[in-house]
Amino acid sequence: MHERHPLSRYGSNERGFTLVELMIGLVVALIIVAAAFTALTGSDRATKINDQTAQAQQNVRLAMELISHDIKMAGYGMTTPLPGCNTAIVPGDQNPVGADTGPDSVSLVVPITATVAPFWTLNPGVAGPFSQITLSSAQAVNDMATANQPASPTLVGATVSIGGVVSQTVQAAAGAGVTLGSTVSAPAAFPANTPVFLLQCVQYRVSNLAAECAGSTPCLLRNVNGTVTPISDGIEDLQIAYACDGCVTAVNGGVEDRIIDDQLAVNGTFDQTDFVSNSTWTLAPLTPTSIRLVRVTIVARQTQNDEGFGAGRGAPAAASSTPVAIEDHNPVNGIFAAGDYNAATYGQLRRRTLTRTVEVRNLGL
């Protein structure tokens, strides 16, 4: 009689996975991996988008803070013209006679002084008439010269303001002494430790040139005495409008009365139409000295397209291609040159717009 092996009863129940079961398991695993990869890609893409959007927001805020600060201080201590700035504010409308086809610019007379020792102060004081002043130390004079011309420090030709009261062109500087271009007459008198300010003509403009923007275009440039510095990346547009007092002859006979002139000359109501965005500001009564409010609008864009795993450069961002039109500028008319606007590429980058109205504090005093 055939004897059965004692383990045969277990062997008869042994079985493996069939090919169908293996394929089903593989498909399920692939679905799980694909879902995880999709979630990872989406999360990474969202993180990149948020970072780029936050960076654009930071860039536009930085640009606005710098311009606003200089507008508030424009003209402080200025009693004589500066090279490039014959007035405290020099508007630069991109197209003064019609709709702009690019960004505006503006030049401002901005005072600077030392906030740490050695301070830029008189020592000793002076009383008119005088044509020379002495600062607290020779180092103070050297520091002022470096601030005026970083590449080749000099004070000759620079404009200084004594106490924010009278400005003079520097004729010569040696040691702690500074020789002025003309005599300050009596009864002007300034005690020791009176601050001395260096006045600079500062220009803000937008550039799309890689050489000027350190490779990251577009950008906002700050030009001081020919030294051009990119100060904020991604700044695509700058539009500036001005409200004035005493610039409309139909209002109060053209005499300033501490009330913004109604450009429509209807009922004296102040509104956005009272900001002038198309003018050279060189012909009376529209002159820079009548400016009382400045409305600044800045457009910043991402510095690169949205990217994530599976999204290549050039893939459209989830942004509208509708152009951001501000003041009298519509990008369809040209961003940096007529015809530059292209809806397909324009919509690949998100944008942030910031507008602020700034009161000038040192004009028409």
C-alpha cells in the first residue's frame, strides 16, 4: 500500500500569485506613486509660485519706500540749482503730450548727512559774511567726498547745505576746511555743531538693459551723480502724476491758497482728476514749485516664469494676459518700445501693483 508523505497535505494547499494578480498589484502601486508624485509636484509648484509672488511684492514695496522717502525729503536745504536738478523735483513724463508708451522717470534733490561719527557738522560756527566753513574733522570731509563720488572721491563741484538753510557749491576742500563758491552774507550765522548736508540730484527710472540691471531685467535704477545702481528687480513700470497749488489760473487767480487746484475748475472738489500726468512742468503756471502731492504707481513682476516638476520654463502661469494699465500707460502701447507687448508671454508672469500718494514737505515754504 502506497504511503503518503506526512507533509503532502500542506503542499497541496500551497499556491503563488497569478500573473493577473501581479499586474493588478503593479497598477495599484503605480496609481499610489503617481498620486504621491502629483501631490509633491503640486506642493513644490505652489511653493515656488508663493515665493516668486512674495518676492515681487517685496520688490514693489522696496521700490515704493525708496522713492517715497526721497520725494518727502526733496528740496530740503536747497536754495541754489544743482547740475541735473534746477528744481527740487524734475518730472520726467515719458510722453508729455499724449498716452505714455513706457515708464516715467523723476529727478529729485535729496539731502544726506552722517548719522554716525564723525558727524558732518560745523566746528567752529560761522557768521556772515563767510566763504569758508570748517567741519568737525578731516575724516568728515573725506566721508562727504566719498558719498559725493564713490569711485573718485571729491567735493569740488558738489552742493552743500548749511543747517538746511542755505546751499552753496563747493569750490575746494582741504583737511577739515571747505571753500564755498560764493560768499554767504550777513546776517546769516550758524553756531558750532550745525549739521551740514550734501545735496544730491537723484534720478529714478526703469531699465530693461541687462548691463544696467546686473543681468536681472527689468529693474528700477537710482542714478546719483552718474553712478547708476539697480535697487529693485522686476520693476516693469513707473508712472507718476502730480497735484499742484496755484497752477490753474481759473482757481483763485492762480495764487496758491494751500488747497490743491481743481484741474477741471468745476466745483473745487479734490479727486483723482486733479493729478496731472501729461506735462513737461516747464511752462507757467504748471511749474515744479507748485507741486504739492505726488502719486506714484509701480508695477513689479516675477523675475522668472512659474516652474515646478513637470513644468518647463515658458509654460504659461495661471495669470491673466490682460495688461496692467496705470495712469496714462497701457502696455499694449509698448512696454519699453512700441509693439513690445505680446499677450502670450505677458501672461506668463504674475504682477503686483502698488500706488501711493506722497506729500512734498519742502516746496513752496
